[in-house]
Amino acid sequence: MNLKIAVLKGDGIGPEVINEAIKILKAVGQKYSHSFEFEYGLIGGAAIDKTDSPLPNETKEILDNCSAVLLGAVGGDKWKDVPRDKRPEKGLLDLRKHLQVYGNLRTVKLSKNNISASPLKNEIIEDGVDICIVRELLGGIYFGERGTEIIDGITSVYDVERYSKPEIERIARLSFDIAMKRNKKVTSVDKANVLESSLYWREVVADIAKEYPDIELNHLYVDNAAMQLIINPTSFDVLLTNNIFGDILSDEASVLSGSIGMLPSASLGENTGLYEPSHGSAPDIAGTGVANPIATILSAAMMLKYSFSLEKEAKAIEEAIEKVLSSNYRTKDILSESDKLVSTSEMGDLIADIIV
């Protein structure tokens, strides 16, 4: 098996959390006799500084010769004055487009060892939270037509939400396939009472559901879904969303796990998968050693599962994290009074030691 991984550390805390994920993958390789090969490339602000491009051709060549991509985070105030078409975030959009990863999976799982980190009342979350948000990644308003018009001296701007039937069908099937391996329940999120694109989304999803008679399908308007995530999070299994709704709801859902530093993600398509934490580059804490690497480490576990079919190895990472948390070791973002504070690298060491 080709275990060649493209590593894009990115900006801010990206390099710090990626280093810990690499540490964990090496521990897995040592225990299970796998040989991971890492190819390093530039993306985002770091790439702009050296190549004047947020996703240089040299990085694309690396991507084309690897089986999976491990990404840190991109962006920061340093590049706020860069032209829009060259900003770090453009590199991320171009990366997704280059890899043709159309489905983003964000798993929101609240460990019983970490309930104290969640701001929700215990009675809401005591039964556990385990949600998989499946977000369409290559369509919608982020990739639609946009522009500025000046009519009679009045400036107007627009961004177009557009989806084709094949785009909706493939993300719906991905959601149903994932639900078949979980609790067989899909909640599709839209705004069908207002938006034409959402009305069509609902119709296509309902048609695809006929191919999966064992799946329970529900529809929720996005505003109601946002509310239910907080007051009744245990009601969700797989949450199917378009691009912009998924972006917002997954960040909201990160609160359930206590910190966005606990939220991993996988972006899947037909070939190479992209794995990254759901959080941003957090330049304000870069270099201080306080960043939580668990989201990135869990993203590496998702990579083992989805790109390399190494489910036993992925499970070993998840179990190691649970053992560390059960011993009350915490990074600053999830720390409570009775916990033991550890740094970014110390958290990685603790998890790696359990795996080996």
C-alpha cells in the first residue's frame, strides 16, 4: 500500500499541531509496522511569502503524487492586505478544487471524560454527543458567481448560491453511505421555505433517500437546526448540509465538544483525501505552545480510516486520546480546575506514549 502523505503545515499554529500529528503517525507506524512517507509543501501565507502564490505549482506536484493530504491551517492578519485572488484562504479553496474533494466530514464527539469542558448543561449532554456533519464543499455560494454593480450611482454586491443536480446527488449519497455505518439517520438542512436552491436541494435529497430504505430522513430549516444543535444535540446522527450552512453549523457544533480544538475533519472525493482540523490558524497563540493538537491528531486518524483503510490503527489513536483525557491532562482551551495543564507538544507525547 502507498502510504505517501502530503504535509502542508500552513500558517499560525498549523506547523505546531501538524508536528504532533506526525509524531502520532510515526508512533502508529512503529507499533503496526507501517512506513509512512511524508512529502512537505507550502500553502497559504507561508507559500505567498516564498512564491507569491497561496498554492504554488510545486505543491500541486506533491499533491498529485500522494495518497492523502494532511493540512494545518492557513491565514492571518499578516496577509490581510494581499489582493483577494492571492490571499491564503484562496489557496485553501484552490486546494479543495485541485483535489476535487466535494464532501467535508466533521465529527463532533463529546467524550465522557471531557463533559466539564462543554458549556452545555449536563442533562443535555450526559448521554453523549456523536454527530457527523457532511458538508458539500465544491458548490454553493462560495463558488458561485459574484460581483459588484453600480446602477444610478448606487453600489450593489452579489454572491450567487447555485447547485446542480449531480452536485446534490453525490453529497446526499455520501451522507447516506456514512449513515448506514452509523445509526441510519440523516437530517438534511436547508432553507426551503425561502430559497429556490434549498427547495431543489430538498427535492433531490428526498429522491436519493429512496435508494436507502433503511435510512430515516428528516428535513430541518437551518435556523431550527442551529437551535436544535444546542438544546437537543443527541437527536442528530448525520447532518447533511450545503457549503455555507455546513461551515456555520459545524463551527457552532464545535462548542458541544468543549473546544474547536477537538474537532477534526476529512474532505473526500473520488481520489486523494484531505484531512485538517476544523479550527483556524490562530496566529495570536502561534509559538506559545498552548494550541490543542487533538483535532489535528484525530484528523490523522480519519486519514488512516478513510484513505488507507487502517481502521484498527485509527481506533488506537482515538483510544489513546481517551486515556489521556481520562487521566485529566488538558491543553489550555479545555482546562478545568481539577485538570493538569500540558503544552501542545506534551499532549502529543502523552498520546504517542500510549500508542507505542
